[in-house]
Amino acid sequence: MLPLPNDPRDVAEADFPRDGTPADRLRFLLNYAVLAPSLLNSQPWRFVVEADAARLYADRRRQLRVLDPEGRALTVSCGAALFHLRVAARHFGYAPAVEVLPAPEEPDLLATVALSGPHAPGEADRRLFRAIALRHTNRLPFAATPVPPEDTAALVAAARAEGVRLAVLDTDDARAAVAALVEEGIRVEGADPAVVEEIGRWLRPEGDPRRDGVPDAAQAAWDRRTTVRTPAAYLAAHTRALLEASPAIFVLATDADAPAAWLAAGQALAHVLLVAADRGLFASYANQPVEVARLRPALTALAGGGFPQVVFRVGYPERREGTPRRPVADVLEMPGAT
């Protein structure tokens, strides 16, 4: 077996084990899967590679039990990792065969992926793959430049390709309405000591060796940090202003509200974000109206129905940033390997 890099971003395409076993190839491709976005960069996935298939499991040890008691956000995050794995497989010339929720008796087994046959990657495949290295969350203000209509249409089409609807909220009234919901959601969560404590466990001070969570350096000046507990009212007001000034706000909505729909939402989110990154656009999340149950009906109305799963703003960054990732060795199991 080829050694895995300590940082998945250090992997080189030239090292792809084309002459290796299917397990070797899948193991290599996981370096791209683990670059997917996740709630507070919790990276709540676990992979088991055996023979010619990779199994994707929810890692419940990394579930935010207070903020995400049902595991909705965890499953969305795993869906994003699944899409990254699909993109990487196609880029390296393999058609991924994906089975979602294959074993009802194993609810934490979210998907299996096998490299079923050859695939001739096209330009769209190459652009999505290149965007994996470009994509990151931007927690800072965006430039005032509007999102071009053709780019908005491309993002909507990306979500639709995964069976999910992307609602576009780019008018002043719509942005203000969402911003007000987010502000209220931050105040509600900020008044809950259990939520505040849970979020605090995923913040990382400068020099922290852990390769998960959100480093202080990636936060904006008004965000929560390890050494500063920003008052909820202050954070809420700043976030509201940030959303109102953003070029566009999007809501991913599904027709159902169950694990299969959450997985689809995660794949749609990853598809949208990679198309956005390919076009120089980046995103930041504002999921409080999804997390706070009593705010969801108002968000549903703004989104035009369905079940809202993810709220995020999109624009052109004024500064580029990113968060660290754990090495594949931390999330991979290969029974019987030596």
C-alpha cells in the first residue's frame, strides 16, 4: 500500500495508483473526499475500504448533539464528501457506482461507492475536480460585485442535477428577511449555554495541532473565538448586516426531510460550491433558521416551499482563507490490510 500524506492537500495527481488494486485507488481518492465542507469543520465521516468498494459511515463521535440532534447536518456533510469522491473518481477515469443507504439495519452506513468501469472525463469533470482545491468557506464580507445571472443559473442547475432545489434570494427584501431570521436564530442559540459550549469545543486557537474545527485565524473579527466569547447580540447584529450586504443568499430545499434527502442536499451543496469556486465565487453558511425549529416555517415560505436544509451567502471574496483537514488515515479503515 502507498503511504497516505499527513495533509490530504499534499497529494499529487501523478501519484494516483493506476496500476494498483481497486482498494488502492479508492484509498487515494479519499484524499479529495475529505476536503468537503462540514458543520464547524467537524468532518463527521468515516470510510471503510474493502476489496473493490468504499463504505461511507456517519461518525457519531463527531456529531454536534445539541446543535444537530437528529444528525441532519452531519448527514449533509457526509453527502458533500460523497460528491467529492464521485468527482475525483470521474476525473481519474472511473465511473462511480453509488448506492445510498444500502442497509436499513445499519443506519450509519450512508453509502457505498465502487469504481464500476471506465469513464472518459470531459471538461466539466476537470473543472469540478480543479475546484476541489479552490473551494473554501469565506466568513468575511464579500465584495459588492453582483453575482452574474449566468453564474446564478449554473448554481441552480448544479443543485437540480442532484435532485435538490436551490432558491435564489437576491432582492433587498429577501436578503433582509433572511438576515432577520438569522439574527433571531443567533440570539436564540446564544442564549442556550449548551449550544455555546458545544460550538466552543470546535474552535481552535493559534498553534492548535488538531486538524479539524475552525481556527481563530479563519474567523471574522466579530465571530466567536477560543479566547473571546462574542456576545450573541453583537454577533447577531453583525451577521445580519453581513447578510444584507451580500450579493446573494441561497437556500437548498428538498422535497422530503429524512436521511436520503439530507444526503442529496449534501451532494447538491458540494456540487453548487464547486461550480461556484470554478467561477471565482465562495460561500459562507447561515444555518440558524434551519437549526432553530420555530424559525423554519418562515424560511420555508421565503424559499418557496419544501424543506430547507442549508442557507448560505455567495459572493466574490476580499480575502482567501481555508480550514485544515484531517489526513485520510484518520478516517479510513481497511480490514485485513497489513
